[in-house]
Amino acid sequence: MKNNSKPIAIVTGASSGMGREAVIQLADRFGEKFSEIWVIARRGERLEQLQSQVPVPLHILPLDLQNTDDRTFFERELEAHRPQVRMLINSAGFGKIGKIGELDLESETGMIQLNVEALCAVTHMVLPYMPFNSRIIQFASSASFLPQPGFAIYSATKSFVLSYSRALREELRERRISVTAVCPGPVKTEFFDIAEMTGKIPLYKRLTMADPRKVVRFALRDSMMGKAISIYGPWMKAFFVLCKVLPHSWILALMRHL
């Protein structure tokens, strides 16, 4: 068995969107701290292309985390290398717009399998390899702040991620492992290309679209500061407060009109 003397980072959903951006920024800002970054995504060719864009060696794992065999492979990689995982970024996930029952069954259950089940599985498998003073970043969403008709399953999965992350943070306090749930609003990535295959994004979401580079930069900063939740931008921070102080039924009625 190998044992890396220098720490590594692990990023899921690394082939696109905020996962890809996280790899780039980790390598640029903290590259000297990692012997390599393990990158996980279904599209292996995208991961290969990413290697030429970062100054840190990548351990490329073209895996589908919804697949139990692929998760078993990942677990065996951890057992074989026994790395020191100083940072885990769970970014893999997807959403589909549409009412419950109108989306196909594979999409509805797939969101739960990837956004919830796979995230829990990866976290469970990686935790034994995380030393004191490590960090976990879980990508949730501002959709976790209240139910989202027309985006119901996705928002419910992200509510799980937020709650899970906050509880995990308390459980890992004695190990000094910081857990940050990232809750951005709409972000200009391929995510919405997939989401809009089954519906249209409301105008108010289009008007608040954020730059993924800025969201990831802010998330990394908040993680380093040990924050429990990272919310980028004044609109989403205001939305978070609004969801805390107003009945959700009022907000949902307003969203219907918008």
C-alpha cells in the first residue's frame, strides 16, 4: 500500500461547472499544499483536458457515483493509496425542472441518488482518511431554503445537503474538521442547460445568475474562515433572511406571481 506523505484534495463533479472551477482554483491558490488532486466525474475525457489547465497532478477517476460498482472502485482506490485527504469538495449533482410525476422516473430518482445518496457515500468513505484540521465543502443551493414547486425534488435534495452538512459539522468538531455548505443562487454553468431540458428557468432566476468563478472563490474563502454556510451575493443573502422571517406560504405565493 502507498501512503502519500503530502496531502491531497478530492473533488467530485469535476468535469464541469463549479466542480471544475474548484479544481482550477484549488490548484492555482493552494497547489503547493497538495501532492495531487483526485478528480471524479463520468466524463473522463473532460478530466483529461483539465490536467493541461492546472499545475498540480490529477488522479483521474472517470466514475459515475450513482453506480454502486463505481463507488466500490473508489473505495478500493482509497484503501490502496491511503491518502491524507485535507479537502473534500462534493460538487456532483444535477436538477431537472418540472412537476412531480411529469418528469420521467429516472430523472426524479436520479436526483436523489446523485445529490443525496452519492454525496453521503463519498463523505462516509473519505472521512477515515481525513486528519485533524481538514475541510469539507458540500455544494447545496439557495433552493434549500424553502420548497420550490416545479423544482421540488432538486430543492428537497439540497435541503438535505444543508441539514446534513450542519449536523456533520457538529459531529466532526472534536476532530477539527470544518464543514461548509455552499448555497449559491442560480449560477451560469451547464447545470441549467440540463435543467431546461424539461422546463424553463423563471425570469427572476435569470436576473440573479452568478459567475461560477466568484461563487467558488467565495466558497473557498468561507471554508478557510471556518464558516458553516457560504452564501454568495446580496440577493441570495437577502433571500436567506427572508426565508427565515416570513412564512414560506407567503413567499411561495409571491413566487407564483413572479
